[in-house]
Amino acid sequence: MLTNPMLFVLLIPWVGIVFIALSSRKANLREFFSIATSLCLFVAVIFLLKNWDTATNSSVINLIEFAPGLQISFRAEPLGLLFCLLASFLWIINTLYSISYMRSNQEQNQTRFYIFFAVAIASTMGLALSSNLLTLFIFYEVLTLSTYPLVTHKGNEAAKKGGRTYLAYLLSSSIVFLLFAILWTYHMTGTLEFTLGGVFSKTADPILLSVLLCLFIFGIGKAAIMPLHRWLPAAMVAPTPVSALLHAVAVVKAGVFTVLKVVIYIFGPTTLESIPVTEYLVYLAGFSIILASVFALLQDNLKRRLAYSTVSQLSYVTMASLLLHPLAILAAALHIAIHAFGKITLFFTAGSIYTASRKTKVSELNGIGRYMPWTMAAFTIGAISMIGLPPAAGFVSKWYLLLGSLKLHEWFAVGVIILSTILNAAYFLPVCYAAFFKKADCIPETQQEAPKLMVFAIMLCATGTIALFFFIGPLIELLKGLFLDPTVLSLSIPSGVKP
């Protein structure tokens, strides 16, 4: 086990936490350990990816077995590897951004911030590499609890209220619905192991499976399906690096990641096709996409607009996964990574604007692009990715989702994609236009960009958003492992439309 590269991925963040805590009185050293830990984790994930063997399934760690089929264990598989790669890479950039943001805004309790941020990443690695539902649930809950001090970081009444809402929604949904669904699954099958194609027998009652699927979907509160979405806008009281963690690096991605794991490895597409409620959950996800987009359009606070945008974008993943077509499932998996780069760019720009000008409202941004051109250029790149326009990566996942919907003749999904794209443009493009082309309102001539390290981190994320559009091929190759017959995916992608 000591030679298993997955062990290093699981342990490195925890080791880093010790060094961060020990250097609490020396800011430079503490931040050095934060950066060093994130770099080491990313290298370990790359090494795991390079040494991952699908044929022998060698990347497995078994820790504790409580009963047959009930154990804490870890296994590398395509979706988990994608999540590890995404979270570890974005942790590096978020750490660079956080150093400048926390210092520029003279935030208190910075050591606590870096420690709990590292705990959140550590739990994300455990969740991503879980080989069964029990292990995933444990790290899912650790992620919730470790991010609560980050949400309430400012310590004021608004932060405490947002934190209470955050915990209330996520803990209640997971304990009341998700845990019950997990126990019921174990009772029905005798296993919680993630198995390609699903764990349920062909003779399982479709009505019982329908109820079970609903328990899973509503129990995964981090996926923010309506009406269990209010925790996400409430958590916007947190500092911007935390918002980026919530929306791009870990928390909401853990939600839609879990949805995909349940669809692919617990139920399996074949079983879900026979479940009556699947189609209705597609409608619910589509409803969430549209309604959240309308709410985003009505928000003047920039971070709340971005928060409702995230609710909408997450439901793309839920809807795509439940359509069950190989192209739609591919779109769902790709959107986890693509949305992460676009949304972290947008939140970083919101933090940059706040740091440089103390402006938080969309209505205050007229002309600001002339004084903060790099920041607003990055915002524009993030925005066109959310809309789904080339050459930003958001086009790729939306394109595959549209193709999958058309092949299934799912006209409801096609309509949702078209209408939500129009709404995305309606709440993002006016911000870009006002920033560059409207006359500046109450912006002093001395206005300038945020600190250079923040701008550097923003431009890295914006560049990644464009790069994914042109270099998406390796991710698609990795994700072919999500299908029992990988050729069904290649046959489903028409020639001439591959990015």
C-alpha cells in the first residue's frame, strides 16, 4: 500500500495542514507551506493518473471493513481522477489568489482560513477517490463541516446567519435523505460498491427504485437542485476565495460529482431507463436551470448573480446525467471541469473589483473596464463560457448536451438549453458592455487594477477556460472509461464536431 500513488494523494493535504498550523505566527512561511502543499498534491495526482491501470485496477486501498460489502476503501476511476485533477490544480491558483486577497483586505484569522481550506481539499480527495457510497458519504460530510468555518469567516451576524443556512440545508438533506438512501441501497443489494452498470438486479421494483432515486437526488444538497438551493446564495457572505472554493473547486462540484456517481455506478443507465420518475427529474432539473437564470437576472449584487448562475449551471449536470445518452453523460462530466474554470474566473474578478474599488453591485460597474481592463477581460471570457460561446470551453459541454438531447428527441431539454443560453447572455453581456462602453459612474481617476498576484491568478483561470476548448481531447479519452462499451461514445460523436 505504501507504494500506491493514491496514498500520497490522500495524505499530502493532511500533512500540509500540520505544517500550516505550526507556522501560524510566520505569515510568509505559512503561505509557503500552503503553496508547497498544493503543488505537491497536484504532482501526486498527475503521477496517479500516469500510473493508473484500468486493466489490473491496481489503484485500490482498503482500510476498514465493518461487514461484507460495507467498508472504507478507495479506488481510482475516470470521474474521480478528473475531479482530483481539477481540484488539485485549482487549489494552486486559489492559494495564490488567497494570499493577495487576504493580505490586501486585512482579513482576520488567516491561519484558520488556510487550515480549513486544506481540510476541504483533503476531504475532496477522499470523496473523489471513494470506492463506495459509505466512504463517499463520510468525506461528503467532512467537506460540509470543514467549509462552515470558511463561510462564517468574517464572524459578523450576516456571516453567522449565512453559515446557519449553509449547515441547515446541507446537513439536513444528507442525513434525512442521502443517508437513508444509502442504507436502503445496502439493504436491497448487500453492497455499496461503485460498480459500472449499477448494483441493482433486473427484477428490482421500478416504483421502489423511483423513490430511492428521488432520495438520492434530493439528498445530494450540494448539487443545489431547486428547492434545496438557498444555501448557495446565503453562503456568499464568505470571502471571495471561499466563494471560489464553494462554486468551482470543491463543494458544488462534490454535489454534481456524487449525482454522476450514483447515476453511473449505483443505478446504471439501463436501470434508470426503466424507472418512471427519471423523466420527471429531468423536468425538475430543467425547471431549476431556467428559474435560477431568471433569479440571476434580477440580482444587482454581483456575487449573488454569480451564485444563482451556479445553481443553474449545476442543474445542467443533473439534467444531462439523467438524460442517460452517452453524449449527455459525457457533457455532464465535462461540465464539472469546464464550469469550474469559468466560474472561478468570474468569482476572482468579483473579488478583484471589491479589493480595488469596494464595489459589489452590477449597477456600480459602468466604465470600470477602462480602469481594470485585465480583470474585466477575464470576466468577459468567464461570461462567454457560461453562455456557451466559442472559443470558451463552455461551448463544448453545451454542444455535447445539445447533441445528446437531439439524438433522444428530448425537445424539452433542447428548449431548456436554448432558453437558458439566452438568459445567460441577458445577465452576463450587459455587465461586460457597461464595463467597457458606458460612461464611468463615481470611479476616481486613480482607480487601478487589484494587486498583481490576484490579476495573475485571474488570467491563469481565464487562459484555462480558453485552453480547455482547444485541448479537451485528453479529458474525453479519460472519460470513455465511464461506459461499459467505450465504442458507444465514439460512435455517438459525429465526425467533424470533435473539438
